[in-house]
Amino acid sequence: MRGAGTADHTGDSSHKNGSIDPAVEKEELRRTMASCTVSGRPLQFGKETIVACPYGRLYHKEAAVEALLKRKQDDSDQLGDHIRGLKDLKEVRFHLSTSADGTVIPVCPVRGTELNGMIPAIALIPGGTINVISERALKELGEDALQEYGPSKRTIKLAPTAAQLKEIQEQRSSKKTKDKAEKRKRNEEEKTEPTLGDEIRAKVASKVKKSEALSSLFTAKSK
């Protein structure tokens, strides 16, 4: 399936019959938050530029650029058709901390909790700098969080599981269908409304008709 990225495992046996093994889901959440979707490498927080796609998948920017170039060269597609170019990839800023073993980890700047996948993380779009905070922090602080880390017109849920990704894809597909229908309706309404050109032509035709009527009147009197 195109558009899902290389790290999806929608065929995982743990998802059969709608049931998900909590241990498997926990591992999936950790892996998705910690890995570059296109290369599978561990994300280098604080060392490499990290970008997010509209589905919330995370990538090393360099790996995503290489995948885009490869797509142009040999028509291969490791990213999915929801990523048409760099404009669809948003650079995200993680607030970082150092764990006891010296590992650099992403944390919520509000609550200080590690964003390890099990703590839902969101990116605030657009913002001059796209900050990443925990979903819970935004719910608790609301506008206060946006004033500090926004402004934000929308959010992207980061590192979704395969099941969450499917839901996001369906929502985006539904929105695109709705937007296209609304655009088609607007175009049809605009076609039925008289344009400036139509109004000018109508006025000219009216004057010509009036002139012809006057001309015929004077011609009739002269006979």
C-alpha cells in the first residue's frame, strides 16, 4: 500500500480480529517514535534534523531528501504519495534532556515527561518553529501552551501506530473528497453567475438594438 511508509506493519498477527496485544502495541509505539520511517535507523535527536509528514511519521531529513531524489531517478517510492516534495515535510523541534545513562531523549517542555511513544506527542503547526509537546500538556494548558509554543492552526499527532495511521489516512481521504466536492460546487455556481464580460456584451447588444430601433423609426417617418 502506497502512502503508508516503510515502517508500517498492518499485517501484524497481533491486530487480527481487532485485538491488539498490549505488549506488541507498546513496542510498536516505542519503535515508531524512535525510528526514521524511511531508513529504519534510530532517530538522532539533537544531532540530525528531524521532519514529520502529514501522517505524523518521523524521518531524518537527509534520508527523506535522498528518497525524494531516488523517486525522480528510478520511479521508486519509499515515502508514499502523500509526500509530494519537501513542502510536505515539516521540520520539528524536540526539547531534549539527558537520561541517567547519558542518552539524549525528547521530552515534553511543559511536563518534562519523556516522549517515548507511549506519551502521545503532537507538533504545533505552523508556528515559526514547530515545537513538539505532549498531547496531555496541550489539553491541560490550552491557549497558554499555544502562546508559549505556538501559535498553532492545527496539530499533527506524531508517531502513530499502524491502527492509528489507518484512521488518519481515512480522515485525510474523507477531507480531500469533501474539499473537492465543495470546490466543484463553487465552480458550478460561478459558471451560472454572469461575468463582467457577459454584462458588457449585454449592454452593447442592448445599445445596438436600441440604435437599430431608432434608426428604423426615422427611416419609416422619412418615407
